[in-house]
Amino acid sequence: MNQKIQNILKNLPRKPGVYRFYNGENNLLYVGKAINLAHRVKSYFQKTHKLSQRIQKLVSQIEDIEYTVVGSELEALILETNLIKENRPKYNILMKDDKNYVYLKITQNEDFPRVLIVRNVLNDGALYFGPKTASGKLKKTLDVLKKIFPYRHCNLFLKYEGPGKVIVTKKTMKYPCLDFHIKRCIGPCVCACTKGEYAEMIKQIINFFKGKGDKIIESLVKPMNEAAGEKNFEKAAALRDKLHAINEILEKQIISAPTGEEMDIINYVYQLGRIYFTLFIIRDGKLIDQENFIFKMDDSGETTSEDSEILESFLNQYYENSTDIPKKIIIPHEIEGKNPFEEWLKVLKGRKVELIAAQKGDKNKLLELALKNAKIFADTSRARWQGDENKRKKALEELKNILSLSSIPKRIECYDISHISGTNQVASMAVFENGIPENKKYRRFKIRTVKEGKPDDFAAMLEVIKRRLLYLSESKSSIKIKNYAKKQMFDDFCFYNEIKPSKDIKIKELAFGIIDKAPKNRVYVSVKKNLISDFEACGFQEIKKIPGGIQLKRGEQCLLFNKKKYFEENEFRKIPDLIVFDGGKGQLSQGLKIAKEFKMNIPMISLAKKNEEVYIPEKSFPIDIPKNSEALYLLQQIRDEAHRFAIAYHQKLREKGLIQ
């Protein structure tokens, strides 16, 4: 901490305000608000081990501090929101691609309103709904609504001069247009409807987007019954079809809230450097819409699942742009600035708005459902990323440059260990090719060399990578096994016994020679007990039930290698361009040790989950990879896949053991 910062900290006022951190180049790093500026700003410069990695990195770059004293917490919140929106500081949590969000605009300031999709909210007297994240879904909804309520969406400027008289003040196109002739517009431009009829139709569209579907149904049922009573069956049938169409849309709203309340339900999940929010919009007790948002954390690093700043940032940025603020906002946990935020919402809404952190009851169940949808949204976003060829290419190119690889790492393998207190120890191998997970090429391993109940992740990783590199070693294919093992053929398997390794022929060479030359998928061997671990390292497994026809001598054990089940031969022989270990320096050192033993030059790194630190050979400290880079996102994906696959196998074995 330089002398300038120390002097500023000594003179900070104990009043509400907004503070700004700058780096040495006078670039704005972060904007924050505080009830007590002195207390809040000084907290950044206390013991660093209590701070998250993101804040530690921020503090290390601070060279100057500026602040503005305001009269209240509400003023501080408003100023903070405006400064973040204007400057988009690097270390503030920001809404991703917020310029892509759209709004539904109904031009109530016109005599014959239009229904449009726009990007910005203007102070022009029109009615807006949004922001909406899925413009495609909104367009589909409007396509259905236009069949039911044939409103106009042309650019004609219509001026109502009285009954039967409409003047087109700006003729941007020929009219009446095709929509009128195919009955997709009721033609206000040629006085085919009255102003009152058109206004009633627009009112129904507004009711739909406000979640008042019951009012739309009522407005259709009554005239339908009247038309049927008057034997005007053509009109009744048309109204019936509209009623069916609107019911089909409203039936999708399967969730209802207790007591018919008006509220927003918000929950989120943090994955791989991104924050995924799900917002349920509930009006009159019905879920009328769901919006999903992504927040990015530039160079942010570590965060927690209940980070008050994350939730507060979303609330500020969403409701500043929202055109519909409910009476209640349900959130998963408390935030620091609850009171000023409620005051701010009251100013925006014009009436009281409650911020509720629900912990139990029906509202908490809705929060749990929102969390589930946020997780699904995160998984879907990851799948979309994998489907984006440009992003995948960028990630692989970044990885090549960051790790100084000789070529693009087309095949990446990642290994992880899973157990509970050393029981049912297993490992997994996840495979990504060209940035896409190849599930059929994943492999799983039972750990054999580590004693049950005595966890040792380093030893387990040593065994797994040894078994993998053993199979890739060049010497395995040149052994003539007929001189060192006796083969017996059966209908669906072959059996090798009288195995005689020598000083010249290593056990691994003999084991791989047996695997390569065996004409059947299932290969059994009988070996002395002191050789079991060596054969297991090559992929053989102990079995309890020995097939008929196999005779064992005293002191021997029967092992099985199932080629069809264990690997697709050609795929497992592919040498990876990069090996990733889930862990830190210890796991990486085990891999490098085996690679050196087999004289294999395969690039290896490790990725520590806690702080997303990447370790490379011959460096004691992790390398600096930007937390928002595509390369790190790719590494996080394959690490998470290896972790998931290992846990799934461990759980399967544990459940099997419990049943036994």
C-alpha cells in the first residue's frame, strides 16, 4: 500500500457515499456504495486471506481512490448505479450482452397503437414490457397473438379525425396491405374498424402481457355465446377458434403462486466464471414469463453461492431497466443494501415494493424451482458454447498460445479421483476433441494400489496415469507372447497361463502383448499373486467367478481383460495432445514422474478448482489466465466433466456395496 492510499484512508469520512478505485493508468477498476465510507473502504485493505481472490486481485492494482459523499443510502445507490452503467468498470459484476435484450412496445401515444419489438425504452408515452432475453420467443408469441387479435404493425402514421375518417399523415407504403386482405389486420387505415374496436383489441393484448388471461377469455366467451344464440355460427366459430388459441398459450403457465400474488422470483447459480440468473414473472398468481440472464465476472475469479454483491448487482441492473416492477421480489438470501434498495424501487414504482428472502413455505419452493431452471440454463449455455465453432477454435488457439504448445490441442484428456475417506476409490478420464466432449471415449478406473480406507490422491493419480501411459508405450506391440505364455482357446474367450516374464521381457510388455494378440474380446490370465498389481496397471481386473474350463494352480489368481467393454482399441491408442489433472502441483508432479519414466513427451497441466489456478511444469506458482478467457472456460468444462464422471462411478460402487 503506497503512502497516497494510506493518507486517503486516514481521511475518509464516516458518511454514506460512493467510492471509486483506479489503477496506475487512471483506469476505473471498481465502483461501490457504502453507508459508512471509512469503514467500507478500509475493509478492502485488512488481512488479505479473508478476502476472495477477485478482491485480492483488485486491491493489488489500486493506486488511487476517489469518493463522493451523499445525503442518504438511497442517493448512494442511485449514484452507484449510474456510474456503473456509464463506465462499466472492470471489477464490477456486469450483465452480459445487455444490448441484445429487447422490449415489447405498445404505442399508446398513437390513435391506432402498434405492437413492436424494440431495443430501447424511450420517454414517449408508449407502454413497454421487458427487458426480454429471448427475442425469438417473443416474436413467436406475437405471431400467435396476431392471429387472435389482428393488430397493425406497419409504419403508417394514422390520425383519427372522427367516425369513419382516418388520415394517413405519412405514407410509407401502399395500403391497405396484404395483412388486411388475409385478415391479419382489421384495417384501421381504410376505416374498416372503429377506434373503439381497435382500442378494445389492444387492451386485450395488454392484458395478456400483464398476465390477465382470465379477462381475455371472458371477453371472448360472452360474444361467442351471444353469436351462437343469434345463430351467427360463422362469427361464433371464429371466436371459438380464438378462444382455443389463447387457451393453448395460457395452458403453458402451469405454475401458480399462493393467494394470487404479484411477484418476481429470482435465483441464480455460479458456474465456470459466469453467473446464470433465472427470473420467474408471476402476475395474478400465474407464471406469465421466465427470463434468463448471464452476468460476467471480468478477471473475477472466486466467488461464493451467496455473494451479496452478485445478487445486488443483478437487482440494480435489471430493475433499473425493467418496465414492470411487482409488489414483491423474492430472493434466495439477504443483501446488504436492502432498505435503500426498497426505497429506490418505491421511487421507480410509485408505491411500496418488498424485498423478501424466503426460507420456507411455498415461496421457497418457487425459489428452488428457479434455482433448478438456472442450472438447466447454465448447462444449455455450455452446450451452445460447444456448438459455436468460432468460440471453440478461439479457445483452442488461446490454449496453444498460453501453454506454448507446438500445435492446437485437438485431443485433451482430463483425470480426476473420487472417494469418501478412502473408500471405493475410483478415477475418471474425460476426453474432449476439438473442444467437444466425446462421451463414448470416457474411461473409468478402480484404484488398486491404494489401501481401502486410506485416502491418497497422489498415489491414486500415479496409478491411473501409469496405466494410461503404459498402454501408450511403444514397446507393447513387438512382444512375441508364445514363448512366455501358454494359450487355451474357448468358444467366447481365451485363457493364458504358465506366464513366464524374464529380465528381458517386462511384465507390461507381456501383458500388452497378450491383449494385442488375443483373438477374443474376453481375455483371462492366471498369474501369481505378486504379479497381480502389475497386470492390473495394464487394465486387467480381479474376478470372483471363474469360467468353466479354467484351472488354477495353487497361489495363482485369475484376472480378466474385456477388450470390448474396456476400450475401443483404436481410440484408446490415440496419444493426447494435452493431459489435464483435476488438482494442484501434487497431481501434476505424479503425471510428470510417469511421463519421464516412460520417456513420453505429452504436455501436462493441472487445474485447481478452488481458485481456478493452472499449474504447468517447472513453475512453482500458477500461471495467470484471464478468468473470462475462452481457454479457461474450456479447461473448466473438461475438468467438471471428469469430476462428474468420477463421482457417478464412485456413487455406483458405493450403492452396490451398500446393497450387498
